[in-house]
Amino acid sequence: MADPSGPAVVTTSLRKTYRTFSGRKVVAVENLDLTVPRGGVHGFLGPNGSGKTTTIRMMLGLTRPDSGTVELLGQPIPRALPAVVQRVGAIVEQPKFYPYFTGRENLIQLALAIGVPRRRVDQVLEQVDLTGRARHRYRTYSLGMKQRLAIAATLLKDPELLIFDEPTNGLDPAGIREVRGTMRELAGQGKTVLVSSHILAEVEQVADTVSIIGRGTVIAQGRVDELLAARGGASIRVGLKMSELASGLITLQTSGFATRVEGAHIVVSGEADPSEVNRTLARSGIFASELTPQGGGLEDLFLELTAGEVTGGNVDPAPRPAGGGEAR
């Protein structure tokens, strides 16, 4: 019996190759060991062509690995997929909805098709904050609303694990914020959300843990705060009144922080969490007027780890395998 406290996703020595139209063999995923803890939001990061979508397709039994194993919620995939499919929801490609049906009507049709009670439709619309637009036609929805309706569709079965492949692609900042908020709310309800994305700033705001892959293999994974702290490149710029600068410096130094003074500011090195600095100062009755993280963020870590694959901010396109699929 699967351990309910164990990881939500585990892949071991996963490997997948494709043949391109020219007959050349391309390794999409190589010896990939991935662990996604249960609960919270897990960011799955990597440049285009690094194997993210291929890995997700193997997780869902949509394509078979050449070798290695996949477990979802403690069950081997694809052998136990029928037993676990009701507990997993996923968006891998843009789902198709009827443009002249309302959002609610679209979900009712889907609920009837998968044997879910109609009352569940109103529940999931509320979960993704679409109740107010439920009776509007799908074609009038913004991109962010369309994506939230897609998320609502995955929630009809009330899954424990949600897998989203680039859910904010093509969205404007407002749409990205809406989807980000939905993912955090789902995590707050005890679900596990695995999100593949290349928008690093968004992932840093929403993810509790991350895995970074390059050339088809995991090159870093763990809690976001721990990965950034271990990198050691982070610093925090602290603004204080001039009359409190000396006492603030002494307070931070005696608490073990590495500090230096830059003009009217103190720079705390090797610390990624401004709240720790703020709490330390506040205990001594000193209150900062500025706490600004500098460098050492998830984007810096990502670019450092994938430097061989990213050039000038652009990523080489993924090779097209034979058969019309795409290695991503």
C-alpha cells in the first residue's frame, strides 16, 4: 500500500530518446531522478528542450520511457495508471472548450462525460474564482480566465496531484497573477501542484520547492529558500536612520550576519530572507526603512546552472522528433 506521507512524484533513472526526421537520435531525458514532495507548489524548471514536457508526458503515461521508473502518489506508472488516474489532474496542452457555451455549460458537459455529479461544477468554479463569470460564453473570456477554467476542469475529480505544463504561457501580467493565486490557493487546500515554467520570477513567488533540469537531467532540487541560501550569492540592502546605523550594524554582526556598510546602508551578505534581518533588528527596537534583496534570486541560480544551454537570454529550440511530437 502506498505511503500517504511519501512523495507525490518520484522518477528514477528515467530515459527517453527520439528520432528526428533526419534519423538522428536525440536524448530528451537522461538518467532523471526527480522527487516532488507531497503538498505545496513545486516548480519544474529548465530551458526549452531540456525535457520538461517529455518528463510530464511520461508521468501521465502519455509516452513510455526507454528505461527507468515513474511513481505518482506511490503507484507505478503506467502499470497502475487506472488506479491513480482519478487522483491526478493535468493540463499539458490547451484544452478545447465550446466557444459558444458558457463556462458552466462547458464544465457540465465534461462532468457528465467523466461521471462527476453536476453539483461539483459550481464548487470548482468557486475554487478558481469564476462564479461571477460562470454564465458568460467561453469566447468572451480573457486568456487568464480561460486558463482558470482549464484548471477548474482538472478539479472536477477533486485530485490530490495537479500537473500544469507552462500554465501562464501567453498570459498578460494580470492573467499570470490570477493563475498564480489559484495555484497558491490549491496548495493551501492540501493539494500538490507541479508546475512547469520558464517564468522564473513567477515561480519564485509561488513555489515552495523546485527542480531545475538541464539536458534532460536534474541539476538541482529542493526548497527554494535553501537552494538560494546554499548558493551564497544573495544579499540584502538594509536602510536605517543615520542615528541607528551604528547600533544596527552591531546588532546584525553580533547575531552572526556578514555585513558591510555602503554609504547610508548596511549590506547583509549570504542571506536570502529579509524577514530574518527584520526580526533581528526589531528585537533591538530598530526598524528598517528599506529591505531590498539583491541578486542571488532563483533566476540567477537558474541561469548559473543552465549557463551551457542559455545564450544571451534566448534558448535554442527543441529538436522535432519523428512522428510530429516535440521534445521539450
